[in-house]
Amino acid sequence: MDCGRGLDGLIANLSDIMKKLHLAEIVQNEVFSFPTERLEEMVLSIIKSELRAITYLGALLGGLIGLVQGLLYLFVS
């Protein structure tokens, strides 16, 4: 059995499958049925983790840039 062809067929028909399952409507109904407090908690937890990742990435990038600038200064002067 060729899994590649089955997967290609699934991917090619994914849009039709999603329309038949009415997945977008189901998700929308579930989100609308959530209490506002629960949605706020979910959004804030996601934002908190993303901001933490951005902060760490910024610190890493800033450190690397500072290190490269310092090495360039030492070699140029």
C-alpha cells in the first residue's frame, strides 16, 4: 500500500473535507459558548508565554550583536 498517494489525496481534498465536517462552524460555536473569563485566561496565558519567548529571543539576539560588535571593535582598532 502506498501511503504517499493516500496522503496526497487527503491533502488535495482537505478543503472539501473541512467544508463537509463544518469544522469552522463547530469551532465558532464552541468559542461562543465559552465563558468570557475562560477565554480571557486562555488568551492571557498564550500572550504571557509568547512575550516570554520574545523577551528571551531579544536578549539572546542583543547579546550576540553586542558580542560581535565588541569583537569587531577589538580587531579593527
